[in-house]
Amino acid sequence: MRHLMSPLDFTVEELEQLFDLANDIEKDMPKYAKACEGKKLATCFYEPSTRTRLSFEAAMLNLGGNVIGFSDAGSSSASKGESVSDTIRVISCFADICAMRHHKEGAPMVAAEKSSIPVINAGDGGHQHPTQTLTDLLTIRSLKGSLGHFTIGLCGDLKFGRTVHSLINALVRYPDIHFIFISPQELRVPDYITEMLKEKNIPYEEVIRLEEIMPRLDFLYMTRVQKERFFNEEDYVRLKDFYILNSDKMALAKKDMLVLHPLPRVNEISVEVDDDPRAAYFKQVQYGVYVRMALILTLLESCKN
């Protein structure tokens, strides 16, 4: 039995197989319509979510399975003081696989250690968001044709953004990736990320102005400034609109540059960019359903071996 706590839990070769399966699902969804018939997915979300929770639920329903769970801690026994380890023991009696989001870093790992069913980390604090990273990788591979040999700019909240941290850790396994980190000083990427890149001799740059590097990018990964990660309102208000991607900035970019965003967006991408053919963030959402379908199938299959 396998769990998914980090994108690094799968080798590059295993990820290729997962992405091949996801692309096959994309091409022929009806072929998989009964693949999980009789199976149940538990979505245990201690933090608010729209895309991730509904994407998991849509994925399981598309596979012919059923969904149970809760959408916030207040509607679970956590409000009574029940521990994560006890909750997963209970959930294991009801479901065949679990997707868990938690505000505490490491909580899904605790659950995995006590679980008798596969557990998927659907985001833990500011730490990891592996299924978003799988979504990002599948989107890049599907739209570009391969993973590797490109320059990617990551812009916005690089300090608290778990999607950014997961994606960087995943991309370093592919050849010839050049990272450009675009953020104000207060939200720069953590030192442990840059130290890892230095150890691996992977090139990166840190800049403040988005405009100056737009012409060099193959991908621009925008992120929102996350109000829920700030300790005071004043800092959030000061930084929340630091970057706004608009048509003027898009005019500086390559004709085939693609814009990604894990969503939700607030103000960081103007709605006028939505009509630009290089805006790929809603396609990204659809790829998220395909990759979660492939992941559910893969992890349930691991229980049989």
C-alpha cells in the first residue's frame, strides 16, 4: 500500500506512467467510468477548499466510485478534540482511500502512519501540495510536450506558497530547468529552497520587477498573496497587490509563453488576461481532475499488490 505525501514519493519514471494514464483518461473518459465501482473516497478537509476538494470528488465520481467526508474541521469530530490519528482509524473503516487537507504541517503524514487505507496529502499548511504539483507537471508536459529545458518564473508569495515549494522540489529532477523567483523581499523563497538549488548546481535568479524578465520566460507561475498565512493585516494589505499581471505585461512575453496559476486568484491576474491564448490556468484545473483520477487508480491498485 502506498500513500502520497510529497511529489518525490514517485520516481520520475513512475510519474511518467501516471501522466500517461492521465492523458489516456483525457482521451477516453468513458473507458474508466466504472474503474472504481464499489469504492469510496473520503475527503477530510480541515481547511477551506474549492478546487482541490471538488476535483478529488469529481475524479472519484468520474471513476464510478462514491465520496464521503467533511469540508471543514468544524463539521468533524476535530471540533470535539479528536486527533488526526484517531480520525483516520475511523475513516479507514468507512472508505477505501482518503484525501486529507490540514492546516498543520505533517498532519497527513501522521494520518498515513496510522491508516489502513492509502492517504493523499491534499495540502498541509505552507508545506506541501503534491497533487497540485502533479497537476502542474501534467499541464506543462501536455501543453509543451515534455518536462525539462525551459525557464520558469515563479511570482508572488514564494515564502508561504506550498504550491511553489512543491513544484520547485519536483522540477529539479528534470533537465535544464532555469528558475526565476519574482517577489518582494518579504515574500522571497525560503533559504532551504535556494540552498538546495545551490547544492544541486541548478541556476536560479531572484528579482523584484516582473517586467524585466517577462521576455525570457517559457512559463509564468503566478500565485496569490495568501491572507490566511499572514500574522497581521497590515503586512497583507501592503503586499497583496504587489504584482498584477495585465495585458501590458503580457505584451512583453514570448508568443508561446504560458501562464499558470494554482488558483484561487484575487487581483494578481487581471481578467483581461483570461482571453489571451497563453492563459492556461483553467486548462490546468481540468488537468487536475485527470491526474487525480490517475492517482486514485494507481494508489488503489497498490493495495492489491
